[in-house]
Amino acid sequence: MPIAVDIDVMLAKRKMSVGELADRVGITPANLAVLKNGRAKAVRFSTLAALCEVLECQPGDLLRWENQDVADG
């Protein structure tokens, strides 16, 4: 998938656990794990906004596009 998810990076920078983030955002730890591991097919803007608010970051700090041609080769 050409979209990479960097939630782990922001969690480490903020010294926050997955459980704490899930609780503060209002989603289950299981749903956060699906998003965090890049297995989500979609993310609601409201969830993205809540993640950014709690982690005090921008959407681009959590999501980035990777060129598949470069990533594969």
C-alpha cells in the first residue's frame, strides 16, 4: 500500500501507549491497531482530527505517501 502510517513514531515522541491514545481518541485499541499497522481501508476525518489533537501533530505527521516503484526496488 502506498500510504504509510507513522502513528508509532508519534506515540514514541509523545511517550504515550497505544491504550492511552485509544482511550483519549475514543476508539478501541483493536481499531487503533488496525490503523497503526496499515491494515485500515479508510479513516474518518473525525478520527484523524482527534488523533492530531491528542498527539499535537498534523495529519502529515501520521500519514505519508510512498512511491511503490522506489519502495519495491
